[in-house]
Amino acid sequence: MAITENGIDKITKLAQLKPNRQEKQRLLADLNRILEHLEIIDKIDMEKSEEMQHQLSEQTPFRNNIAITGSTREEILFSVPQSYNGLIAVPKVADRS
């Protein structure tokens, strides 16, 4: 599966980027190279592979799971620039066209 120039145009529009022609070509090449690597990885047969162990015997330091009282909805909404019907209002960033 390869990405086409049309695909790059869609990606850059969604990301709100405006690359020039040279940047689009470089992005197209880079993304297709990544997809090629993923296709190679996808072909690896992992059925006979053993699970890997971490080299360090140390435990990950987790914090205690203690419930704490957080901020109330009113406190949070008081600190935001704009709210609507009890929700935080944010500007529209994507167009579905």
C-alpha cells in the first residue's frame, strides 16, 4: 500500500499544513518508506517467538492508588475562557468538507 500525492494533500489539509511542492515530495517519500518498513515487519512470523523479558529486575515505581477529591465542574468552568451548557467551548479546528 502506497500513499499517493492525493493522499498527501488530504493529510496536509487535515494537519493544516501548507507545504511547498518539494516538501510534499519529501513527505511522500518518507511516508512511503515508513509503510515499506511496516510491510516488512508485518511479514515476520511471530508464532514461534518467545516472549521477551525486561533486562532489569527493578519494579516500575507506581504511586499508591488513592482517590483524591478533584476540582468541581463549576471550578473548572470558572477558569475557562468560554463555556456552553456546562461544557468547555473550544474553537472548531477541522472542516468536514
